[in-house]
Amino acid sequence: MSEFSRRGLLGAGLAAAGAGVGAVAGVAGATAATGVNPFSAASNGDESIDLSLSHPFYATAARQPQGGIRTDPQRYCVFMTFDLSTSATTDLQVLLARWSASIAQLQAGKTVGSVEPAHGNGVGADTGEALDLGPASLTVTVGLGPGVFDDRFGLAAHRPAQLQDIPALPSDRLQDGLTGGDLSLQACADDPQVAYHAVRDLARIARGTATVRWTVLGFGRASAGPSQTTPRNLMGFKDGTRNITTDDEYDRFVWLDDSAGWMAGGTYQVVRKIQMNIEIWDADVVSDQQRVFGRTKVEGAPLSGGTEHTTPDFHARAAMGSGAASDGDTAIDARSHVALAAHENNGGVKILRRGYNYTDGLNQYGQLDAGLFFAAYMTDPDHFTRIQRRLGAVDRLNEYIAHIGSAVFAVPPAPRAGSYIGEQLFR
């Protein structure tokens, strides 16, 4: 793969092919208006993609987390939840074992079996649509929902104390078909077809044991790794600026320690499907959009001043005539998204965000149906609940969004070779 990104190459190619006097004037105008040259942003503000890169599935040490959590976020995500249709413990064991072996193959860029049966007219074990596409940094993360620990499988004694359904929260507009699940699969890759292929074949393996409950197809990551630039959500604002990054933060806020028993090295996954009223948002003036988020739209700097990564000052007063609600108010509205979500205002609690944008085409009113697939990892799902209670109650962003999907899962550590996800549960 070239050192340049596909998006950068595409942007540069289109520019070279179609540039004329009008195009040059347009670039000059855009640069003057925003301070950002769109061509240099396309080529330099985007990371390169190596479709031959692969991530191992099996752990090589104790308490090693699954991939797809601290892994640098890939470009695409397919998330799927399942309801178990069996009450036989061995069926669940076999499914987790088959999934583990198959995920190891898929993350290595291999098939889960033959695409063309050697003899007769048999059905292929692998659907084949990812042949020749490479691993594309695929990771598949497996989660266990609260239902795994009910009376069906004899696992109630192993249920982690923190694994409880997310309670009703302010501003919830949850839809029955977009909540819960006994199992989750989060497939992330730099090629959307590789991610889709992984979930498709794993769903085939689950037939007879589990049925699909709900799914989200995500694109345009809404979080960044340490070597990645901060991406933007569909509202046009940078997302994930103050995310967890250091080893100390991961150990404190994401990974479970030895006191968690069989979950040591694991974590908890909270997912939310957040619908955005995009067309209403697009009609709002940018100055108000910035007050809603508490940041500038282009740079992503806090309204208290500085650059994107400047620590917000939630006590700084707004300058006279700055556009605040009234002269003398704080520069960052106390009801802005950044103020309500900040760890400084939530008892120091942090969660690891790893979301994606999504679109479902048009809604029943003929308007854009899109938003954010919010995925987060933490040592206790209550950390999310505490933050979301404040956001759901008074966040100015609530005028433009609705939480329509929700689920929580325990994410065990990665298995060693020869083992499988959650094997410790069945000993």
C-alpha cells in the first residue's frame, strides 16, 4: 500500500483532473474563509492505510485484552447482537469455541473454511466475498450480555456484579428492536467488505444456536488512536478529543484487574445508537452550534480559548460581545456537551470512546436518517450511566439527538491458542 491514504490520493486525483480557474478560486475562497486548505487537509490530515496489516486474535500473555478496544480505530465497523435460541450449555460453549477459531482465521486474512467444496454440490463454509482483500486490520470483539448469566446455562454464579442492564435515562427514545442482546460482535476493519464478511460468516456459524437481534453498519470512525488525527461526527465537529490514551488511564478506567476473577484483563462494553436530527442541525447558525458543543467547529478548540487539545477552562468568562447568552456568562456554557461530559465535572470518571458514524438512508419523513454509533469501554458500566444522566437531563445537544438503541456486554480477555472466549466460565 502506498504511504498516501486512498482518500488523499482520490482528492488529489480529482483536483488534478478537474481543476480550472473556478476550482482554484473555490480553493482560495475556502482557505480564506476557514484557514484550512482542503487539498492539504485531504493529503496530510488523513492516515495511511495498509490493507495487508493483521492483528492476532489469540493472547500470548495472561490478562491480555481482546483486539478492537485499544487497537487504533479502523475506518469501518459492523456491530451485531444476538439472542441465544438454546438452553443447552454445551451449545453456547461450542458456539464460542467455533467463533474463536473462526475469528483467528479471519483476522489473519484467511477464510473460515472452503469457498468451493472439493466434491459434490455442497455449500461453501465461507461466503467468499473477502477473498483477495487482505486482513485490512480486522478485529472482532466478542461480548457477553446479561442474558448469558440467567438460569438457562447455569452461569448465574459467574455473573459479574457490574453487568446490569443500563437503567432508563433522560432523553432515551429506545426502540425495542435496537436494545439488548445475549451476545455481541464488533467487527472493525479498514475495508468495509472485510468487516461485513466477518460478521456475515460468524452469523452463519451461529444459526441454530443464536438469532440476530439488531445491527449497525458504521463508517467514518468517531475516535482516534495516538497516531491518528481527531475525526469528525456527522454534525461536523471533532469527536473524541479528550479520549483515554495513556497506559495509566487504561489500567484505571478500562481494564479489569485480578479482583475481577475470570474477567481480569477484560472490560465492559456499552453501546448506544444515537439518531441525529441532521437537517434541523444543518439549519442552525454555526455560532449556536459551537455553543452547543462548547468548541469551535473547524479547529475544535474550547470556547475558553487555545487550540483543540487545550484543557477547557469551565470558569473563564466570555468576552464582551462574544455571542454568549449574555455578557459576563462563562465562555463555555455549563449546559454544553463538553462541559457536561468532562471528567472534571464527573468526579474524575473517564470512559474509552470508540464510536462510528452511521446512516440508514431516509426516515419515514423523507429526511436523512443518520447519527452516531456510540461504543465505549470501561471498568464499570455505571460510569457511563452517571455521565449520561447529566447529559440526558440538560445537554443542549438533546434538541438535536435521540438515543434509540442501547446494550451492555461483558468483554472477556482474549483466549490463548487452543482455548476460546469465556472458557473459564465452563470449568
